[in-house]
Amino acid sequence: MSHQPHDQNRKDLDDLATRRKTYKRRNNRIEANEKVSRAAATLTAIATDTTKAVDHLTEQLDSLGYPSTARQGPQKLHDYDPASPDLDTTGDTACHALNATKLQLELHDTINGVKNAADRLVVVVARILKAPHDPDHPITARDGVAVCSDNQHGREGVAEWGDPACVAMAAKSGLCTRDYQRERQWRVAADLADRSEPAA
């Protein structure tokens, strides 16, 4: 009894599986490249408008008297007189300021989120590409790239401001932006010179 048809079917199935695997791998590569490229193009296109949006909200809040350090601008969210609804300028102004402030915070958080995501992508890609090509070697956060937590050791007050688990890329003074600001604030509170200033 011949097994030729059965053998041919198995060969065809194996060939199809190999082609599908290759196709999927190629599509994954194209998809990853396209997603990153599309995101970069979108961010480039929106950069100028983003700056305009920041300026617009800042100007809007300035014109409304917020924030008012001298407490000369409207301070109350509710200053409403039912007998004179047209005179409710303080309440209206405060509500406009509240909405603008919410938008300002949302914009700030979104911009920081985009930056942090981009920084994280750089770290992950560097870890993968610079790690040893050894299937038995797990890729760790510190393979092939210096990260923020690597540069925290031995610094004054690190137990208070540092994050030993931080794998963000170093941005300033060997630290990520967040930990750089935390260290700077701690040094100010401890009456120590900023790291960018020469020692007296």
C-alpha cells in the first residue's frame, strides 16, 4: 500500500506552516516599523500645534487671573447671586479657569506620557539588541545600556529621593528626568548646592 498521497499532504502542510511563519515574522517586522514611523510622523506633525496649545492655555489662564499669587484674580468657584445672574462674572471666570486648568494638566500629562513611552522604547530596544545572543541568558534591564538606577548609587540622600527599580534612560546628570528633579528638590531642601553648580 502506497503512502505517497499522505506523505505529500504532510509535506504540503509543513510547507504551508513554514510559509505562514515567515509571512507572520515579516508582517510583524513591517508592522512594528510602520507603527513607530507613523507615531514619529504624527508627533512631528503635531509638535507646533502642541506648543500653540500650551501657549493658548497659558494666555487664557493669565487673562482670567489664574493663578493669582497676589490673590487679586477671582478666587471662588461660586459667587452667584440669583437676583443678578448677569453679574456672576466671578463664578463664570472661575469655571472657565477650572476647565482650562484641567485641560492644561491633561496636556502636560499626555506630553510627559509620550516622552516617557519613547524613552522606554529606546531602553527596551537597546536591551534587546545589545544583549548576548544566548538563549539561556535572560535579557535584563541593565544589559548593554546604562539606566537611571545604575547612576544613583553613592549619591547623597538616595534613600529618600532615589528609585532602585528605575530603568528609564539617563537624561540629566546620569538620571532620568523624574529622579533628577527629585534629587534636585531634595538637595534644595537639604541646603546643598545643585549638581550643575560648582562647589564653593
